[in-house]
Amino acid sequence: MNALSDIEFKEIIKKHLIKANYLVHKKDKLPDEIIEQVAIFSVQKRQYISQDMVAILSALPLFYLDYKGVKNLQL
């Protein structure tokens, strides 16, 4: 199994953070603030779970955003 390159890792993180930001804030860009798990759950419950749908998001990108902080995120 090959390890991800730094570029591949950052691209995956970027795509997941944009998806989370769109889900919660309807903005198709990197988030301007930390996205809380409860906000993601609330949107999922209100908009998707009642329709038997759910968006799949990895927790790792959100942990990475929380660890680095919005201002220090370099993707």
C-alpha cells in the first residue's frame, strides 16, 4: 500500500472541508471558522436523514481544521 503524498493528503482534506462548509453554511469554499460536529449533525438531521439520505464526511479533515485553526490552515 502506498502512502499519500503531502499534496494528495492536502487535497483530500480540502475537498472534505469544502463539502462540510457547503453542507452547514451553503458556501462552496474552505471554511472561515471551525465547523462543529453538532452543526453538521443538525443539518443532516433536518435536511437529509428524514429523506433517508446522508452526506458522508470523514472526521479527519475536521480534526485537522480544529488542530491547525482556520488562520493556520495551509492547503
